[in-house]
Amino acid sequence: MATLTKQTVIRAGLAPSYVSMNAGGDEFANNNVEFIHAKCTGGSPIIITIVTSKTVDGLAIADRTVTVPVNEDRMIGPFDKSIYNDANGSVQLAYSDPDGGTIAIIAPGSSS
């Protein structure tokens, strides 16, 4: 599992850097504003699972899944910390088939 680095949008513009999706999953530090930009250039769609580790009245909250079709991309998020963060303050991601998948974690810049 790799820890993905957040990239912040700035007024001068952000040219995001993308990394390959890790077969063992990825994680990123979450502060309620980050979102995922995922791309699929492989031969089959990629299902991204955003893990929830919380429960309500003892019942597990279902994980969120998003499908990224071949030759398309998806922007996903933001993620409520009270639902998606693990004990370390990170969101955990898993992929059905990461081949041909790239990902970037994007956050808004300061409004000042």
C-alpha cells in the first residue's frame, strides 16, 4: 500500500502529477476537502473501493464504489472524515484491477 501525496490547486494553475494505482491499494490523509482524480487507460474498467471503517448502531457502513470506464476518468470526493477516515486519519482505497489506472489526490487552495 502506498501513501498518496495531496496536491493543492493554486491560482496560477496546477498541472497534477499522476501515479500508478497500487495492486495492494493506496491511502491518503483526509481533511474533508480532498478528492480523487482517477484515470483508466487499461483494457478493462477499474472499480475503486473507498473503504469505510465506521459503524452505526453496530452496523457497518457500506464501502463506496466508483467505476472508472476504459479511456475515461472520474473525480470523486470529498470524503467526510467521520465516515471515511481510519484510525490514522487516512482514507483507504482498493482497486479491482489497477493495470492502466493512474490517480492523483487534489485539494483546493487557500481562499486568501
